[in-house]
Amino acid sequence: MTSKWYLLICLLISITSYAQILSGKVLDAKTNEPLETVAVYFDNTTIGTTTDEKGEFSLEYTEAVQSTLVISYLGYDKVYISDFRQKKSITISLVEANNELDEVYIEYDDELTRRQKLRLFKDQFLGSTKRGKSCKILNEDDIYLRYNKKDKTLSASSKEPIVIYNKALDYEISYDLNDFEIQFRYVNAKSNKFTLNTAYYLGTMYFKDLNTINQKRSIVKKREKAFKGSIQHFMRALYNEDLGSQNYTVFKRGFKVNGWDHIEVIPIENSNRKNVFLKGKISILYNKKVQSDMFLDKDIKVFSVDAYGHYTPIVGVYFTGYMNEQRIGDMLPLDYGLK
């Protein structure tokens, strides 16, 4: 790790050093009774806990945390809270979910076998990289899959969080899947040939760090390798306006350019987020080896990013190349490196 990288960490720690405590209680909306073991976490981070026998919880966070607070409990509708920073204590009433299985996900003969559908799901959800291949879904039977022959689309749903063991990076990930769809250009079920058109998934997730006790150096190195050149790394470099020191080079139409002539970063008043204006499609080269392209949807003029590298909106900010290949198996929590 270079001295420049240590400097970046120190700068970010100075941003995120003011810890705050959020306390709360989770109740059943119908009976007003406390609910125990409810998952309470900040989306896409390792910051989370569960409620005790009184339905109570307490979480420590910093102002750098911009993720939505997620309250998730099996059999109840999930609750998402984004304005928690204005409160020191909150009470959440959970409503029982409709437990009837949506007919659209009942397993039946839809041309593809369960095995085929599960393989296609894993390739796009976990990823086909070495890290993605190292992942194992611990509750595959909870995933409902359906293939629509007419539209050539594969959909997925799960009433329970999908639990993933990432062996390569030593995380256990709990993923609440809200939406998943793969659309194909070509499908031949008999020859097992599929040509992908688009893939889309959306949900919230909590990372459990399994390397906190032993701190294996091999895992630390693997995580650092996964981080460098990732979307998260690039977004943090944008936030700190240090593309050059983080080994990023920007190209336009095949020619090397000054990245800041095509990217404008402006702090948002009374916020620790920054707006990013992208002036057309750019190519990004990391460490003179790994290339990606970045562009915005025609309806999006600007996106915002925080110190974690979390950006919004996600839909409409597009990548191709290396960054586009990243899936759950390649992802690190947003608070990675910012303790």
C-alpha cells in the first residue's frame, strides 16, 4: 500500500470520525408487542445489529453513512428509513406481509430446467469471475425462478434474504432481493446456449465480516485487489478529486485527456455528498491495464456521490468493460477501509 493511499485513508477518516448513536424499538403493528431478532442495518455495509427480547436496538454510525436504514424481519414488510440522521431514537411498527406465494413464481415447465435457471441466475447475480465462482448460496431452495418464453426473460424472487458465503473475500452476505430480471437475445434450451441482452437486479444487503478475529493477510490482500479498479474505488477517487494519484487515466474517443475537463465535481451545500457532472461518454483506464467505459442515460444530467463511494441514482449511470463485469461476488461493503 503506497503512502498516497495511507493519506487518502487518513483524509477519509477525518471526514467520518464523528460517531453518533441511533437507538430504537421494533414492534408488531397489530399487537404492539416487541419483535426479537429483527435485522437492522445500513444498506451495503457491515454496520448492523438485531433487536433484543424487548425489541430494542442500538447502532453507532457517522455522518459519512448515507445508506438507507433497513429494518427486515421474516414474514413482515421491510421498512426503509432515510431521515434517521434527524433522530436519536425511533420506533418502527412492522406490518405482516401477505404470505401467499405469487403465482408468477410457482415452479412449472417453462422450457428451462431448475438447474439451467439457477445457473443463469448465479452467473448474473454472483458473477462469473473467480470471486463470483467462489460464492455459495446457502439457501438456494428459497429462490423462486421463472422463465418467460415469449419475452425471453428470467425473473427471480425470494421471500427470505438470500444468504451468500463469499469464500474469496471472507464475507457472509444477507441480500434482500427486491427485483431481478435477465433478458436474452437468443435462447436454445436444448443446446444450453444463451445470449445475454440485459441483466438487472435490485435489493439491499448486509455484510458480515468473517475475517475480524484472525485477520488473515491473504484475505486482506484479496480484498484490496478486489477494491482497486472497482466502481467503488473509482467513485471514491471522484469524491476526493484524486483520479491521478489513484492510477486512473481518462480517455475520450481513444485519446488521453485531462479528466477534469470532462468531469466536474461540486460539493452540495449543507451535505457531505457531491454532485458529479459527466460531459459525455469517457473511457477509464486503471493502472494502465484495466479499461472501462462510463456514460449517463440521456435523461440524467448529474449524479451524487459520498465519501464511501456510494452514488445515486444507480440506474442511469452505466459502465462497460471491467467495471460492468462486477457482481455480488466482487463487491465490498461501502464502509470498507473507512473504520
